[in-house]
Amino acid sequence: MKIDAIVDQSWFKVGGNDVQTGDGISFSGFLKDALDQVESTQAEARLSAASMVVGDSAQMHQVMIAYEKAYMALDLTIQIRNKMVEAYQEIMRIQI
């Protein structure tokens, strides 16, 4: 394939526009959905703890499981962020 055969240069644009995948979900949309899930997991853990404090049906092991799920989701999110920052820094070190 010749380089001059590339006519559509819209996918070379950087920033501003979301790049859509075949399913119609953008990468930034995917990340936003993942962060929303982490936030809902944390909210669920807080609600289970509040439920236990006021004496509802939540038990200690259920609260601990909910908090561990929230912790693991947050830890995974932090690790993904760290890998993305490392990848960005590696790309920035490439000399042209």
C-alpha cells in the first residue's frame, strides 16, 4: 500500500474528537463507563455499611465483601492509570 493512497486523514487528528470503534463506543466513553462502575461499587459499599450501622439486614461479612470489592476496583483503576501514564511517557521519549 502506497502512503499517498491514504486519502481519509480524519483518523490522524489528535484530541478533541472521540475515535469511535465498530460498536459505536468511544475509548473515552468506555473509560467513563468503567469509572462510573467503580464509583457505583464504592457507593454500594458505603450503603451496606450504613445499613449495618442502623441495624438493617446487612451483616458484617457482607459489608466487608462490599468494601473489598470497592477496594479492588479502585486498585485496578489506579494500576490502569499508572500503565497509561507509563505508556504516554514512553511515547513522549520516542525521538523522531
